[in-house]
Amino acid sequence: MKGKNNQQSFVEWFRATSPYIHAHRGRTFVILFGGESLQDAGFEHLIHDIATLNSLGVRLVLVHGIRPQIERRLKRHGKTSRYAQGLRITDAVALDCVKEAVGHARVEIEALLSMGLANTPMAGARIRVASGNFVTARPIGVRDGVDFGWTGQVRRIDTAAIRQHLDQGDIVLLSPLGYSPTGEVFNLSAEDVAGFAAERLHADKLVMLMNERGLRDGRRRLIQQLDPAQAGAMLERRKLPDEIRQHLATAVRACRSGVRRAHLIDRHIDGALLQELFTRDGIGTLVTAESYETLRPACIDDVGGIIELIRPCEEDGTLVRRSRERLETEIGHFSVIERDGMIIGCAALYPYARERLGELACLVVHNDYRGQRFGDLLLARIEQQAREQGIGRLFVLTTVTSHWFREHGFQPGDIASLPLRRRDLYNYRRNARVLFKDLG
């Protein structure tokens, strides 16, 4: 019995990922991970997850950091890192350490992406990795009296060459190094390389794996979503750890420059990348100018989603059963809330124009999202539609949720006040309460 339950759980999980598999295929993702990830015992698992994305048709640009690797090499030389204004000062010794660290990191990443052992997630993968002089840089120079040496900033990304490799199915690997037209090499911030690449490539996602345990509010709860304005305000008003501040600022710039979504993820969670990209709510913080949920009129393609949503309420008797045929006929009365391809809420308005009355029916929110704002949004939507149709009063028939409607301005009424057509359909066995709300 336990085996059957596990099999069913797997089937349900796999089916739930299907919308994301379809949505991500052919999309361009820029993924940033720091040098700390390279040192993790679980780094191989991250590589396996990246290989899975590649096999699913995602166009991948990887950007790696090397901070701890540089620190270790400087220590061997008896040197300490020097920073100013949040940036490393790169002298000749530090630049040699940067070059050595980049070379080692590239080889290690490429080697892991080249694995193909049987009975491993990489079996048969045959991944090609492209790396090279894709990034042109310029020196920061002297700023506020500080000479930053060979520390630079991104000047240009060779997007045409990167796209050519992505079109061939290659993974593109970018290091925090840039080259100048005069043949110089500059040490760059991995965050800047990732953000600049995402902007210039018009990436669909910028994904940043962090050492911190996630962006949290004042009560230590994970913040699941921010728009660029909210994130910008947080950067101005809150004291944040340096890494989170850098990543959040990069996310804001990227979204304001056309990147659709930026994700901040705790790298310590095994499978964090897949959980963020292939589950409805993810496990990190999403920064996006887009609405994560869409409230819109229902269409015929939504019938299946509505059936799945309302089935539990029909089974426990909260709602009267509706056949697929009836839903297809009445779909024009419905509004839905869609969250990443899933219908998580619905409501319907049935007008009775002669009496200037409207019935609010089938207001349902998915169990996982109750207690949030979605019921309020659906009610506001129905009220707006009613006013636009010249309806001055709404009514609802309910057996178990009258308290919610009372809290939202509905008052008890009687069956005799219903429109005649609706009164004739009233089911006295269900004994539903009748509530009215004047729209003013």
C-alpha cells in the first residue's frame, strides 16, 4: 500500500510540473552562483539540476563567482584582500590570483557538466559548454581617491555570439573576468556580469543562488514576491546583509531593464533550483514587474481548471454540482484568478436585468490560498461587473460561508425577494441562506 501511495505521489508531482516544463522550454535563464557553491559537497547536485534544465530545452547562461577561491590564493601569497566602496581592489598579485581561480573554476564546472556515467542524472546528457571572451570590460579607475587597479566593470556583452551558442543547445559559461580592446584583463563582480548579461540578452529569468537563508520580513518569514518598487524601497529603508543587498539591487535593475523575473534562492536547500522553477509557489523570493496572479474573464480552456477547483466543494456539499456541459455553456459568466497556469479562484455573476439584481455564485478559492486577498479580489470583480451592467443589488445563496459574506457587507434576506426565475429553482432541501448587498 505504501508503494502505491509513493507511486501516486510521484505521478501527481510529475503531472504538476508539466505546465512549467512547457513554459520554460526555449526560454533564456541566466543563473548566478557564488564561489562558495563550488566548494560545497552538494555542488554536483546543482550541476545535475542544471543539466536537467538543459535537457528540458532551457537556454542557459551560467555565471560563477570566485571570491573564496581568490581569498585562499591571496593567503598563500601572504596577502590580505583590500576592499573599498564594496569592491575588491585588484593589484597585480590579486589579478594573478583572479586568473588562476577563474581557470580552475571553469575547468571544474566544465568537467562536471561533461559527466555521463551510467546510473547517474548525467547519463547520456552530452552537454556542450561554451566559455571565452564574451565580456568586454573597462577599468573602474580612481574613484573618490581610491585606485581600484585591475578591478573593472562590464562594458559590453557579445550577445550575438552567446545567442549563437544557445541556438545550438550549448550552455554558456561566463566568469567574472572581462577583457579590454587593448588586451588587458579586469576582475569583475559576478553579480554585475549576471545582471548585465540578463539585461542584454532579454532573459526571461535571472536566478541568483545566495549564501544567505533568504530575504525575510521583520518576523523572519520568507518574502515570496516583490515588485521593483517594493524592492527598491526595501533597499532604501532596511539594513540588509551585504550579499542580499547586492543581489536584490541586481534584481531590481534587471527587472527595470526588461528581464521578466528575477529569483533569489537559498543555495543550501538541496534541489532549490528545481523547487523554485517547477513548483507553483517556489521556495525563494521573486522580483517581477508582472502580476504573479492574473484576474481575468474565464474562457472555454479554463473549464477543466474550474472543475478541479470546485470539485472538493461539490463533494462536501458546499456547492451544487455543475456538469462540464453546464460549465461550458455558462463560462461567459465566470471570472478566474490564474497563478502560473493554474486556476486558484473563480466566481460567477448571473444577471437578472429586469429586477436589476445579480447572483454571485460559485465563489471558490483554492485551499492553499484561502485567508489571503483572493476572495476579496473576486468579490470586487463581480461587484464592478454588476455595476457596469446596471445591477444595483447582489444576492448569494450559501450554506456554510454566510459569515464571510456578512463581513463583506451582505445582509440576510428571504426567498421571496429573489427573482421569480431564481425562486423557482431554489432547493428547499439544501436550505441555503439568502443574503443581499446593495451596490449603491
